[in-house]
Amino acid sequence: MANFSVNQARQLFVGNTVVNSEAALAEANPGSIFLKTTTDDFVVVAKTGLGEIVRSDRFTKDNVEWVNVTPAAKLYKTGKVHEVTVNNEILNSDSKVPAGYDYILRVSFYQYVGLSEEDTYYKYAEVYPTSALEPSAFYAKLAISLAKNASKDINPLYKVSLKTASDPVEVTAATKEEALNGTYTGLLIAEQLQEWHLGTMAYEVLPFTVSSVKVVMDGIELPWADVVPSTEALESANGKTIADLEYFCMGERGDIYRNMGWPNVVPTKYLVDPTANYDVVDIQFFYAGDAEDIQKSPRTLTIVVPAGSGATIGSALTSAGLTVKTAPVGE
């Protein structure tokens, strides 16, 4: 199960539809919310998946510590892309990859079947040239070897591509070497999002590192590959992550066992569409009472709305006198 942070208490409300009044909420579909504000008082009123009307804690402006609006694109899953190129020090006088050496690339996966760093899994690619190779042809052979060595895995652990002057060329176990006749300037190995099941399998990548097994040339051990990692977005919708967040937060509301003892469970009606895109509004506030009850009790209110609607709620909170911070995309 995906895990999220909780500062004493966190309540999540899904607003697939944002309405303008409590009266409209009564007629709206499940999964609708209304943000009710007065001069100094705030409350979120929502319609649950079962059609019930529920509300958040009431809080005042003076008790709000911060408000964050996180656009959907900020929550996209990202993964590393490792670019592998031949170390210029091993090339011969013709700028080719020398023959007669075993060039082995190692991909090391961590936390493969568990959460421990001991749960490590390896994949290899190997090229043994019998004659000197142009780097472009060498990359093609290396890509095919690496793709074939991952063909037996149930889920794709990485994506193999060849870098060109334009778009990369993807290589699979079925790719024929004779079909790779372009000019390639490197090998790209990208992390891939793994299979996802709500509440049981988190939507994550399997992290790995890439390294080369050193070759001995003229009595000197040399790393034959240079590896440079970068980061890219792996999805264009964050619905699966938000669905995991809703599943997790339902445990804060009372579904503490979350399908434990299935099929003898009380099913929970979830509202997040895993294929959709959502903005997230987080309001951090506290309760403080009188006399001996003055200690601050922090609480987080999370509002999930369709992408683009987070700014609308942020504007409403700003108009009500709260300071709202919007997370920048791309940083």
C-alpha cells in the first residue's frame, strides 16, 4: 500500500464537482463539494460516495497556519533515464570500439521484492566484438542484448531506447539488429512505472543504477561506459496517486482496516477516478481550546479537485483573507 504523511490528523474530501451552495450540493452527484466561508469561519461540505452529506472541521482564519495549492502536473510520477555512452579513452585510433574485449553493462535494481537494500536484482547486457565497431553499431548491439535480457520479466523493469538526433528509437526483445541502421549517439535506459492495484500495489518505479564492468587494456582497468542520469515525467495524469491517497485517508476517517479480512469487510465507496487528473489543496490548521486545553492540535484538510479547479478554490480562500501558496510546476 502507498504510504503518505499524517500530522496527527488528515482528512480528505473529493470534489469531482465544485458547487456554489449547500442547496446545490443536495441535488448534486456524489463526489461534489462546497467550500463555505463566512467572515472568519471556514468549512468544507461534501457529498460522499454513498450520497451522505458530511462536513470538515470548522476552522477560523486565525487558526490557519498555511494553505498550499499543488497543480496536477506537480504530482506526476517521474523516473530516471540513464544515458550510456562509450568512454572515449577506450576507442582506437579510428574512433571505433576495439575488438576482443567483453563489454558488460550492469543494471542493479534495489528493493526488488522487498523494502530492504538487500533485495537486489541484476540485469546485464554484453557485447563481444570480433572486429572493431562504430559506436553507433555498438549501441545497437548493446540495446538488443539488454532488451532481450528483460524479456522474461512479468512487468517491464525498464525501457531501452537508442538516442538519435531526433526522437529516440525504442528497442524491444523482438527488434532485429538489421532494422537498426540509423546513426545512434547513445543508449537510453528509462525507469518504468510498475503494475498498480488500489490499496495493495503502489504506483511506483523500481529504482536502479547503471554501471559498466571494467575492461583491462594494456594492463590498465578502464570503465568503458560513461553513464549520465536525468529525470523525465512518466505520466500525464496523477489519478492513480490521488486514488492511493484517498484510500489511505479513508483509514483516517474510520476505515482503519482497509479490506483486512476480505471478503468479510464493509466496502468503501471511493470517488477518485484513477484515469483523471487532480489538483490538491492542503489547508493546515489547528484547534486550541480554553483553560488547560490551549495546546495546539494540528490538523490537515486535503481537498482534491479536477485539474485546473485548485486555482479556483485558492482564489476563494485568498478572497476570504488567507495566504495561499501555489507550488510552481517544473521545479
